[in-house]
Amino acid sequence: MYLAIIIEDTGVGIEESRKERIFHFSLNPSYGTDREKGIGLGLTICHDLVRVMGGKLTFTSEPGHGSCFKICLPLESRAAET
């Protein structure tokens, strides 16, 4: 059994050339001048946490139309305790 979490946004989307590196940390060169963009660490942390929990983080995105991120986490089945 899995828990699925889907997060959609209507942001700028992710360009095809950046999709391959989206979960790898890269310091945003505009940090400090455009705080809205952040430093590029959030998705890296989320991806690593989900992976450590045995799950998977995937996404689809279209530039100009936003992105959809999906987290799938395995749920542990527990037998009834007696």
C-alpha cells in the first residue's frame, strides 16, 4: 500500500534542459537579488527525504504552465496486535 501526495502549481514551469538536474543542489546565482527564486535546495531535500523513506518523487512540467510533483511513500502494514 502506498500514500500518494500530489502538488500542483501554476508557476513558470521547468525547462526541458533543467529537468534532468532538478533534484540536484545548485546554488541559484540570483539569490540575494531575487528572493522569490530561493537558493535551489528545497527540491533536493524533499527528494532525498522521500528516497530515505523508501519512496519516490517524480514530476511533470511545462514551461509557462506550471508543474506537478508526485510523492509516493510505502505504508507499512501492521498485523493486529494481540
